Amino acid sequence: MTFLLNEQELFEHLTTIMTRPPKGNTAQSRRDLEVFETWSKKDRCARFTFLSCMHDDLISAYEHYATANEMWDQLRFDFGGTSVTRLRSLVLKFKMYKKDPKNSMTEHLRIMSAMIRDLKIAKVAFSDE
């Protein structure tokens, strides 16, 4: 998601929140309102991008968030961590893995590399053993 939002120049909406400026009749207040409206339009695009990438059963759980930042924070809370079960599964898979005779050495190393990457993302410490 971050790559997609970055490509669409919407990534900043994951980390920023903007509030509607107070009404005023000055040139500065009109510029502030214009900046807010531009930001708001891009924020809606970011939220739409999130929702369009979700399975239908998840959309209703996230469509009520007012900003992309709020939605992103909730998504990271819900899906960003590694559960204990997932962690044990990753460690067990790594410890039990053996090269399949049908796989080339290149494929074997690719699989091992992917497992190590998943374990590092889950913050599993490796020893030289």
C-alpha cells in the first residue's frame, strides 16, 4: 500500500492531519481554505485507494474513518503486528525446512531468503548456529 500511495503522491496523508481553517474574508483565509480543500481531496483519494484494495468484508470496518491517517493507524494496529501463533509458525517452518529434491539450488536459496526476511520483519533474533 505504501508503494501505491507513494506513486500516486498520496503517502503524506498517512502521516498528516489537517483541520478546516476558520472562516474569514481575508486573502490569507482564502488561501488556507484552498490548501485545505486540495489536501482534503487528496485525502479522500488515499482513503478510496485503501478501501478499493480491501476485501469486501473488511470495507465496512474501515470506511467510517474520517482521514487516511486514522484509517492507516487502525490498519497498522489491526494487521501490523505478528501474533504469537504466526511467530511460532514462522520459526517452526524455518527449523523444519529441508531442500526439496525437485527444487534447484537457486529456488532453495530464494525460499530460505524469504523465510529469513519474514523472521527479521517479525524481529526474531538469529544466532550463528
